[in-house]
Amino acid sequence: MAFLRTRTRAAVVVATVWTVGMSMAAAPSPAAATPDAAAQLYVAPWGKDSWPGTADRPFATPARAQQAVRARAAGMTSDLVVNLRGGTYTLKAPLRLSEAAGDSGRNGHRVIYQAYGYGTPRQERVTFSGGREISGWRPDGRLKGFWRADVGGLDTRQLYVGDRRAARLTREGAGFPGSLKVTKTGYVTDSAVPRTWRNPRDVEFVYRSGYVEGRCGVAGVSASGRGSAVTMDQPCWDLIQALYGGAELLKEPAAVENSTSFAHRPGSWYLDRSRPGHHQLLYLPRPGEDMRRARVVAPVLQSLVTGTGRPGRPLHDIGFRGLTFAHATWLAPNEPAGFPAAWSMYLRPRKGEEPELLTVPGTVAFRTAERISLEGNRFTHLGAQALELSQNSSHNVVDGNVITDVSDGGILLGVVPPAVQGTNRGNRITNNWIHRTGAEYRASSAIWDTATQDTTIAHNQVNDVPYTGILSGPSEDLRGVMHGNRILDNRVFATNRLLVDGGGIYLRGEQGTSYADGAVISGNAVTDSKYGIWNVGIYTDDSSKWVTVDRNVVHDYVASIGGCSEEWGDRPVQNVRYRGNFWDDTVPEWVERRDFPGAWPPADQQNPDEGCGDPHDLEFSGNTLLPPRNPGQACAADAACAAVVANSGPQAPYRRSLGMP
């Protein structure tokens, strides 16, 4: 189990089958044009909200168009299309859609918000931005090379200069020389350096090990003999000590961030909040950047679009097409409780109870929603997860989108912690390109299906992510929830670039009640991610049950297949069948080979509550072993293997619109 293996840590954290050869022709195409019969509204940056929203007299804001939609929805006789002319719409507040307020489609028709000319060569570029452009830059008088801008009460965790994410000022490691000792309140060290930090309350320690990464802020620094005492934020410090189970991880922080006392690398920034209401941004330009002309955007909003329904009354029949969602932050890690985290989840205290487990939210989020479609959009420069479908959301389509440069994961769907039950059925995640996610919170997955039914995740490409590519399974053992899910024909590579104990396609938990309604993992090409000491191409981890792994290509991972079968707590890996796959069957040196394929770590005789065990009832038939030296070349020379690779990833009509090489 990649989230908290020991009992000690676990105590803290609390039917129609889609066949392998299914046709995706029914999926909405990015080239689909607006129906001629659709009613039309128009929005333009040069419009006015006092105008009627026609092509020649458009509204100025999406919020005004939303009001017009509500006024017309009850009498819909065709799809109602809101055409957004090219430009950036800087949102003063998130666009909030709700069933109660009348935002749903009616009479069997949809409300569609789309870029003007969507699906044609004349499609215009439209951005929903939650950011604020920063101007008035001037050279800083104290820090050589830095530029400074007054930003009032601005608070943010991200900054973008020339459309590139800037990095907070950081020192790798402890941030000072000398020894570091963990105490009940923080640290003591024989180094006097922490006492020289400017604005120490802005400093944040980053902890990273194995499959976890968390953050905790500094409450203050004082003298301790000739050295220093660093007091950490509470309750973050208590939470993070309990979660990470001991002092070893804490006394070797991966980095210390957010002070001008740290390394001055070009492209770095710092938000000086020492004077409330009079904050200042400092930035050290990259070579060639002219701060008098550079476009600098600081995210302000924490969400861009939200859609909510009620039990029995879901929000429904709404589409978003051809839009860019950009420039949102997420400020929860700034709180005194910090970010004690793993797996896109973090802890918050509860009075008199064990801490509550929460999930990083989606910047665009639909909760209790049905028949929502997101097609041909771009999600970028975001400070949380990109997209969320949760709280009993079913029959939604996410097709042909690009997700890149987000702080956490890409797509989150299902029973999202702290929830432990729900019905999220028939959602389709298809033909998306998700890459370079986890820019700030690395223990995240590009796609996370927490617990759903009859979900299809097909023909996506996932690459260059710090942890897991596609994760299917809940954080806790939610038995009897998942069934009928399909992970088909995806192209996954360059996962686990930073963290270990994850994989290309990672499963955990009970996936059904039999092979008939269990998970099917088929037609995927999962390759080229040999990073760290332990990651697995198709990873059936703790308590995985009722999984068919059929006709996939897996090579150049630390381990091709395998997982930790946890015997304690009745959580073994069992009932997994492997048929017709092509793999190099790699196994790391520290795992002894079994008589059957895969890397299956053995039981720990001294600590049975922490180790793994033997998987049960595995079936192998018709699999092909690729030579470990050149498995990619061998696959290319085998027609059947090459066909799996060629068919994986976004389908041909999508690749150009996604901007894929």
C-alpha cells in the first residue's frame, strides 16, 4: 500500500462490459461543429454586460452570459450555446453553476460554453483566468538583481513570468550547516544561520521520502546557546510527526523554501508579507527578461469553475469546449496546519477525534453532476488539482483536453476523501494529454479514480509526472464500491520521476466481486520509467482483487508487474490474471524472483505488520517475454506488440488538436 503501510501510521489516517476492441467513434470529437439550430449568445472582451449578448452587441463577462442562460433555460428547444470571443476573461469570482439556480440544460438539450468558432480553423483562443497582472516593477534597492512590485494584500503560492512558472526561493536540504535535532516543538541546531533568515514566518520546510511529500511552516526562530531553535507551525508539526512516523524523515528535509536568505537563482520569486495590506513581490529575472515589458501574472482565485447539484437533483447537461483554464492558486498549505500529505491527500485536525483526511480539490470541479462534458480544453498554471468529478457524479465525459503545469494532479474522480461512499458511474476519461503535473505537490497522480463504477479511462497519454500515472483505487479499503472499470489503450511513460513506490498504472483495493465485473487493464503501453529503487509498470498493490491485465506492453520500469500483498488485516493481492501481455519482466535486485512473473516483495519475518507476502490466485497465460536489454526494439519487431503501442494514446484525430509532437 503506497499510503501508510504500518499499523502505526494507518491508525493516524483514518453491466455491459466494454471490450478491448471497443470503438471510440461515439466519443465527442474536437472537430464537432456547433449545430446550426442552436440558440446563440455571445461574449467578448470588448462587449458590455448592458448589451443583449448578440453577435454584434456581446456581453462582456461569462457571469452575465450565465444570467441570460438562466432566463432562457426553461424554454429550451435546442442546445443553448454561449460563444466566447478570443481573449482573456479575468474572473473576479469563480463561475459557479448550480442546479438550484437554473444552470442545467433543459428538455433534453445542453448549455454549452465554447470558444468562438470551436472545431473550425477559425476557433479563437479563450482563457478563463483567476490571476492578476502585476505591473509597476522597479529594481530593488537591497537585493542585487531583484525587481520589486507593490501588490497590496495579494496572497498567492505561484507566479508566472512570460507564461512560465517561476520557482520560490529555495535552498535544497536543511538550509543551513550543522546538525539538526527534532524536538516536540520543532528543531534545535548548533547553527546560528536560521537566526539570520529574513521573515522566518514565511519559511516552509519540505519533507520528501519514498512515496510521500509534505510541508510545514515556521512559527519563529530564537537563540539556543550559540545555535538556533526553530519552532514549527502548530498543529502542522504534531500532524506531520504522527503521519511520517518518526524523526528520520523530519531531520533531513528535502528543501527549505520562501526566503530571500536562500539561493538567488534566476527565475525565483518571493512574496514579502511583512506589512499587512502592503505586500511586495520580489523577482530575480532570467537572462533576457525585461521586467518593464514582461507579462507577470499572480494567481488570486482558488477555483475557476464550480458546478454543484443536490441529492436527487444533479447539475446536468452542460458543456465546456475549447477553453483554457489558467492562473489559480490554492492557499491551504499556508495555514497553521500546513500540508502533512501523501497521495494528493492531507490532514486536518478534529477536536477530540483522529485527524481528518482531505483531498486537494479541483480548480474546475463538478460535484453531484451528470452529463457534463469537457472537450478540447486546456488546464494550465493551476495551484491545486486541475479537474474534479465527485460526490455522486455520473455519465460525464472528459475528452480531448490538455492538462499541464498544475501543482497537484490532473483528473480526480469518484469517492473523494473524506467521503467513504457514493455512486459515480459511467464517466469517460478519453483522449486527453496529461503531462508535467505535480509541479508543487509531488505525491500526486495524473489521473486518480478513487472509487467508481463502470468508468472508462481510455486512449489518454500520461507522461513526465513525479509520481503515479493512472491510479485506480481508494485511499482506504472501501470494499464493495468499485466495479466494471476499464483502463484501455493508454500511453504512459516517464512516471515516478521523483517519488517511488508508484507506477504507470497503479491499482489497489477491491475492484469488483469477480472477473466479470472486476477491473480490465488492456491495450496500454507503459514504458520508460526506470527511476528510483521501486516503481512498477502495472502495479497491483495491497488488497488488489479481481483484475484482468490483458494485452498490454510493459517495459523499462524497475519492475514490470507486481506489488505488495499485505497479509495483515486480510488485505492480500488476489485474483489477478495476466493474459497475452508483452513485458520484460524486470525485477529489482532486492526482490527475489518467484517461480512466476513479477516482483512480489516477501514477508518481513521480524515485522509482519510492515512487510508483504505471497499473492493469491494469480493466473498467467499467453504472455510474451521481451529481452531485458532492448525490449523496445524487440517490441517494434513483433507485429502484435507494435500494434498495441501504435494503438495506445490519443487517437489520430486528436493528436494535432492536442498539440502533441
